[in-house]
Amino acid sequence: MTMTTADKIQANLKKRYAAERRFRSYGLASVAIGLAALLLLFISIIGKGYTAFQQTYVKLEVQFDEAIIDPQGTRDPQILARADYGKLIKKTMRKRFPDVTNRRDRRNLYKLVSPGAVFSIQDMVRNDPGLIGTTQTIWVPADDDVDMLIKGYINRDEPESDRRLKDKEIAWIDALAASDSLEKRFNKTFFTAGDSREPELAGIWGAVVGSFYTLLVTLVLSFPIGVSAAVYLQEFAPRNRWTDLIEVNINNLAAVPSIVFGLLGLSVFLNFMALPRSAPLVGGLVLSLMTLPTVIIASRASLQSVPPSIREGALGMGASQMQMVAHHVLPLAMPGMLTGTIIGMARALGESAPLLMIGMVAFIVNVPEGPLDPSTVLPVQIYLWADTPERAFVERTSAATLVLLAFLVVMNGAAVWLRKRFEQRW
């Protein structure tokens, strides 16, 4: 039977509709797979990291023995600072477990308390010397292994040789828990302290402050320079081979791997200009170089979105070209420029490769007080903790990743809000 023209058209339409449905289903499947992978990633990070927001503390009945802290009774701050507060903790633990007499067992018993407890007691005495000679009930951080056991990361059923905690140590921990001397509390140290070799004392505040100073330098440099370059190229530059070459290079720089900018910063800012290593100032300079192409491209796109009638109307009313740009075009393009800048800053916040090249991978304990002080940033801090073998650093790595993702979500959300709030439709 010979098909008519109408039948052929109908058959072709069915094939086209079927192909369209398949293409749509492929797109929906791709989106679903992407969302599922993203959801799985978030579940994995949250599952490993949420426990870091709690820390196990141990209750101690500490006798502030004057013979140990201040034998002369002078209350000299220097003498109080040099006192052996570790003896107070050891004395308290021996009193709590009088049956532990073996030297090795006692060493293991003392290790149940974090080394940071010494500094906590020292700060208490320096702030209030009147505590000397009294007995006080205080809560101090437990060791990271104790914390991992309480949180269920150490399996009690494994052979003793495969555990970081021996049977005797687990029995002591159980005795402390049975007497209500162990308690999980909100881990404010994680948000208020700098880095540490001890997981229970490590925090992200130093990295957060370092990230702030680094991004501040990046913003101060990249935003005015990027906007100025975009305005000149879009509104004032003549159209010739040189401006075409500059535009091509700017577009190419936006695709250059970030580690190349790190190598540039290493050779120019550190080796040639001799700027301080591992300082937010150098990190901001490197990230500014990396962010500038993004800011320029976004700013030019925003300037191009302003209708020509705005320019023509301003010029027709007698405004100069500078007045036209400054008073009419630039205010209308500024929301898009801010959006592009925030997106560029969000990208800079998540970068670690260029900062590794300029030495911001160093172990920094103190919180930086300015852009010239040695510091690190959140992505590098996550990298350092991920490379540490202690199990307690695994949860802190995931928790720091959650904080970093929260910052990125806020910055991208601010970019979307700015675009929606100030966007004008023509």
C-alpha cells in the first residue's frame, strides 16, 4: 500500500515527537542523577561532620595546691604562668583511681584528659588567684580517643590490638561515665580556636580570619580595577586589533588553571618583591589576579545589557561621554557588576591550589591580627586536616567543609538576591 503525503508527514511528526520525548527524558534523568549525587555528597559530609560540633568533657575535682602553684605565696603572675599545672591533673586522676599503681597504667590514665586541660586551669588561676588553696569542680576537654569512643567511632568489640584504647582504658572511661563525669557539650572551641596538633583543641577561627583578610584584599583590588577596565574597554576604548587582543587574553585568563596564578605569585610576590610568606596580603594579590578576568567579563556583560537608548538620551541632553557613563550607564549596570564580583569572590574563597604555592599551607596556631600575619584559609585548613591520620580530624574535616559550603551558599545567595532585587527589565 502506497503511503500518501499526509501519512508520511504524520509518521515524521510521530518520530519527531518521540525523539523530543526521549531528549526530555534524558535531560530529566541527567538532572536527577546530578541531584542524587549532590544529595549523596551532602549526606556523606553531614554524616561524618555533625559530631564535630560536640566535644566530650570530663569532670575533675581539682585541688589547687599552693605548694605546686605558688610555693612562696607571692602571687606573681610570672610564677603563676610557669607553675606545673599538669601535676594537679595527675594528682586528681590518681585520687579518682587509687587502684592504678603501675607506672605505664598511670601514664595511660593521665592521657584520658586532653593536654588542653593544663591551659584551662592555668587561665583560671591567672584570672582568679584566689582559687589557690581551694578545691574546684571543673569540666575540661577529654582526649580525642575518649571522644571517639563516646561518639561510637571506636568499636569496643574489636580485638584489643586493633583498637587505640586498651581494655583498661575503656574500663576507666566507663567508670567516669557511670559517675556522670563524662558529658558531651557544644564544641565552641571548634569555632573560637586556631589550629592544633590535638584534634579536641583544633578550631577553624584562625582559618576564618585568614580567609576574611585574604578576601578583603582580593575585593579591594579586583573590584575597582575590574570595573574600571570593563568600563574603559566597553565605553571608551577604540575598536582595533589591540583592544581585540586584550579582550581575547582576558577571556583566556578566565580559563587558566588556578595553580598557574599561584606559580606567578610565588615568582613575583615572594621571590622578586620579597613579600611575607603565608600572609593574607600575598594570598589576596594572587586571588585578585585570578578573579580579575571574571569581574571584567561580568562587568562588560552588565554594561552591554544597558539599552543604547539610555546612552543616546543622555548624550542628546548635552551630557559628555564621561557624564553619560558615570551618571546613567554605570548605576544601571552596577547590580550585574556586583553579582559577578560576588561570584568571583565565592570562587576565590574555595581555592586552595594557588595558596598552597605561596606557603599558606603552613601550620598556624595563632589567629592572625592583620593581613601581614602568617595565616591559612578554610580550604587549606581542610586540606591539612584531611591529611592527618587521627580519626578525630576526619569529623573536623567534614565539619569545616560544611562551614565552607555554608559561606559559599550565602555568597551565591547574595548574588542571586542582588540580581533579583536590582535587576531592571527593558
